[in-house]
Amino acid sequence: MICTPTVRAFCRGGYHPPEKGESIVKEQKPVLSIGIIFRDDIRSIERCLTALQPLREAIPCQLVMADTGSADGSRAVAERYADILFDFPWVNDFSAARNAVMDRCSGEWYLSVDTDEYLDENIAELLELLKGNKRKEYDACSIVVRNYKTSDMRGIYLDVYVVRLLRMSTGRRFEGAIHERLNFPEGRSVQGQSLTRTILHHDGYVGLNSPEGAKKRRRNLELLRRELEHAPEEPRRWLQLLESGREEEEYGAWVRQAVALVQAKKKGWQSYGPPIMSYAVEKAVDSGFPETEDWISWAREQFPDSLFTRIDIAYCDAFRCRGKDAQLCVQRCERYFQGLEDYRAGGVKEELMVAALTRTNPLHEQNMRIVMMEACLALGRWEETLAQLSALDCTRMSERHVLGACLTLFELHRNSTLDTAPVMEALWKGISEDQTKIARKKQSVLLSNGMKLFSREYRDQELWTKGIRSAYTVFLPLSGRYELGTAAAILESHDTGELNALLRAVEHWEYLPAAALEHALSAGVVFPLADKPLALEEMDVLAGRMAQEGLLEERVIRLAEHLPEDWQGLVWARELALAAVQSFDWKQDNRGMDLCRAFAGIEGAVLPRYYSEALLCEENIDVLPPLHRFGWYIAQAFQTQEAEKSPEYIRLIRAGLVSCPSMKPMAAFLLEQLERAQRLQAPPELLALAEQVRALLAACDPGDPAVTALKASPAYQKVAYLIEGIDGGGLPS
């Protein structure tokens, strides 16, 4: 049945009368027949058919559908849209079903669509072809099939050009029980073009790892094995097996068998050899096959002009050379980009009638740019490195792309005088405008790696290596908009007024590198800023970051000498002190006691302003948080030390340790320092007595009653701290 738009409306389940002044057009031969086979596709069939409506209303169309055995309601949906709908019993042969559809088509052109696909709303290019004179000159046209990796059909996808449009007068048919293709004669030139803006969105590969997807794979592999039994030496059958069997354990063995047939130049090797070799090289590179280099060389020798060699194989070869041979890597990348340019130039490529390229989507192109920029950087080819960075599509980058771009950009900026600002701007804009979970992960990659450029360790290394400028200055274009950009501007300034203004621009203190804040403080900035108070959590993050950089000890010691009077300044001093004592290396004596005194002084000044006097006593101190309890005990201990009450000093330190066990390194340090000081102050006769007692104890059984009596004697008590140490329980007389 052939339908005009008006008659088609009737065929789809309801007649819509013409508007006033509109006449019913006589039936005419359709320009386009759309062919679909389906079975149990209730999930996606209506989406597919609805998306075809604008095309069917724009030109005379015919929709022919074959149901191969649906039982889920798909047929009822098809009845509302199809011009011709018929049953076709499934015979384990996709070509047979598609050819049965073609037999019932009467259009000038034929478009093959699957129900897990839907036509993009932009059909201008397709209409231009079907309404113009070119449709009478071309044999076939390829369109873009966009294969998505996620069910929401967002994010990463693979675009492939597939011949889906055929002029019916060519007489071509489908062949192959699975992965069916139009049977254009080998070597025959095909007139046509690639429709680069005509897209079929496809999500049928999303569920391949699901139980249902595994069932389909098993079905497909069974069909292919049957075909191989009848034609075990046909490269075409082996290509189809490789396309379907990547997840199978035997895949490596299948690859080797397929390559052997191609290298033996079995019938069809020239047509099917290039895609087979591309699958083989991919597997060989991934698995480290010893044949890898030989296969690559053979493919380049036999199929030098094939897009499979120039794109897919060059892609795999570039990754094989990555980090090993930069010069060779650049050559492979250049071959890939030239092949990609030719592929996108338009026209129907005959070799793509038998298989689709697998390394042509934006993700792969981004991968190649990352690989090439790394290689150019290693070779010192700065301009080419910048060119590849500039060519990145920063709005469509994965986390791995962001990491590669960051590391390359940082190194290029440090070692060259090139203007990297446009790249930095594009990179930041590309990953900051979106606030999805994926975008935040990419922002985190930029932040974490950018932070390293500001670290003391990295900047010390820069002093010893030959660089033209500090790497952190790459962020200067983002000053005032991004904390790392503001941090770079801070490090480049020594003007207190400018530094105050820059700090006021900070919105997320947790993103500000510690080095920038330390630089501002050293330049005389009073912090926290009077008109920009900080929350305790923000102070905690900043103090912790400064502690990691080893920037706190001297600052805390100086702060304790002149404590601020305002609340913000006082709490900031305390946060710095807490971070300092928790991060300090107490195994070193240098400035350790000075830091302890500063901590005790700051705690002694802050806690009485935090808590009431009734709480700051041993009876009630346990209601305070652990670090606050420890701080109070240390402040009390240093007050008793000044009064020369060593036993009480020791008791308070031990009590502080009981209240906050995490501060054991500091408590042990204080006790060791006291013990060392007391040893140095002990008179010679007391040291001699201690040695005599130690020798006596060594000669006795520890459980001997005489030993117990000795330890209880006044003489032993005088030297116990010299024998057991303060931490062993002895107290000096």
C-alpha cells in the first residue's frame, strides 16, 4: 500500500480531514521506503517510529515493517505507524528478514532502521539529498550511527558511518545471517556521499553485559559458528566472528586464525583483510602478542591506503609506542589524523561496506591528541604541543583527558615562553560550566594536580631544574575567578593592599594553596581579614594544609609572643597551634620545646574565653572535646613547670595523654625532655648510686622479695627516674 500524508494518517489508525482549502493529493510513488525488522522491542519501538514522523511528513514515504515473532505488544505499536506490516517467521538469518522487507518496498530510495535506533530531529541534510537531483546520481549514502555506552544516551559515544541509504534501482541485497551488509560487488566503484549531519541514535549496545545481552551474544555466535562450518576459510565469516566475539575466551585464537587466512590470501582477503587486521592489532597490542609488530608491518605493506590501516591500526600503534619512542609515536599520530581527515571528507568509502571503523569518534580523537602532545612535549616541540592542546574539545573530556591535558600544559608552560592562556581559559571553561557529578570529578583532577604546582617540594625542585617560569603561573589568567588563579597572583605580588584584595576574592578557602596564604601572611597581611570572617571549618582546612607544607612551627611560635585580641585572630592562632602540634615531627629536638610553650600559651589564653571557669577544672574537664582537654592539661603543666613542680608537671602531662591518646608523640617528647634535663642536672654521686642499684637489680631475679623491698627503699626512690626513666613510673625526689 502506498500512502500520501493524508492517506497515511488513515492507515495509522485515524482519518484526519483536510484543512479548509486543502485537497486530497492523489497517491504517488514514495521517494523513500523505510524498512524495519523487529521482535519484542516494546522498550524502544515507539521512540523509533515517532522520530520518523517528521521525515514521513516532509516527503512521500513508505514504512514497511516485518515482525519476526513478537509477544510483548510491539506489534500493536507497529500497527499504528506502518504502511505495510507483515509476519516473517524467524529463520536465523537477518539478511533473509531484511530482504523480505525490501521485496515489499516501492520507494526510489531505501533506508534501513532498527527499533533500538531513532532518527535525529535534524533531517535537513537528508531532505536536501532526497529532494534534489543528486539522488538520481548516487548509488548509496552512509549516515552516522551514534552508539551510546550508557542508557541515558549522554556522555561517551562512538560515531560510525554506515551505508543505510540505497537507491533501489541498484538491485543490491543484504547478505550474511548476522552483521548483514549490502552486497556491492568487490572492486566496483560506488557513487555516493557521507551524510555527516544525519544521525541515527543507537542504544542497543548498552545492555550487552546484561543477562539479556549475553543471551543475544550467544545466539549470534551460534549463527556464526554454523556459517563457519559451511565456509571455514572465508575471511568474511571470520570478520563477523571477530565483531561479535570480543568477550569470548577463544577470541585470541580466533584472531590468529583469521589473520592466517588473510595472510594466506584466501578468497575475499583484500576486502576483509583490513578490518580483520585492525581487530587483530587491537587484540595484539592489548594482550602483548609477540606477533604485534609483524602484523602491523604486514598490514601497512599490504593495505597502505586502507582507512583501517591509517586510522584503527595507526591508533593502536601510537599507543604501543607511547612513552617508548616519541618520534615514532608522533608519526603514527600524524598518520591517524590524516586518515581521519580523509574519512570525514565525504563520499562513500567502498571498504566501509564490509565493516565499520572503530577509532573515529571524538573520544578516540581526544585520546590521540593527548598521546601526540605528550610525544611532542618529550621531543621539545613546543609549538606542536600547544597546537594539539588548543585542538582539544574541552567540553567533551573524560577525567583521563583532563589529567593528560593538565600535566602537558603545566610542563609546556614551565619550559617555554608560549602563550598558554587561551588553553588554560578553554580548559577551565570546558570543565567548570557543568555541575554534574562527572564534571565535578574532572574539576577535582584539575584542582588536585594544580595544587601540586604550589607545594614547597615542587617549587624547590623547580629551583634545581632548568625552567623558564614557575609552573603555577599557568593559572594567572584565572585570577579572581578560580582559587588556583588567585593563588598564583598572590605569589606574584608583594603589595599588602593588592594581597588583601586578592584574598577577598577567594570564595572557597579549601581550594586555596597553603603557599599562597603563607606568602600573604609573610608579607604582612593581617589574617583573617577583618571584613571576611572565616568559619571554624574553613580555618581548620587552611591550618591543616599549611601543616602539610611544614609552614606552621615558626608562625605559631611568633603568634604566641603577640596574641591577637579579636576572636577571629585568637581562634585562628589556636587552629594553627593545634595543626602544628599534630603534624610536628617530635623525634627532632629543634624548636620542639618552643612549639610546646607556644601551644601551652595559646591554649591558656583561648580556653578561658571558650568555656566557663566552672568547666576548666579536673572535676569537669572530661566534658570538653579530647583536644581541648589535652590543651588544658598542657597549659596547666607548663604553669607548674614555671613553679618548679616537676612531679605535678609529669602528672598533668600523663593525665593529658589519657584524655587524648592521639597526642602521645607530644606527651612522650615533653617527658623525654624533662628526663634529659634532669639527667644533666643530677650530681655525680647520684649517678654513681644509680649505676650501683642498676647492677644489683641485674644480678637478681625480678620476682625476688628483696628486689621489691629495694624498690620501696628511700635510696631507690632518689635514683628511680635515672634507672627507669620518667615514663617508667619513677618520680625524682
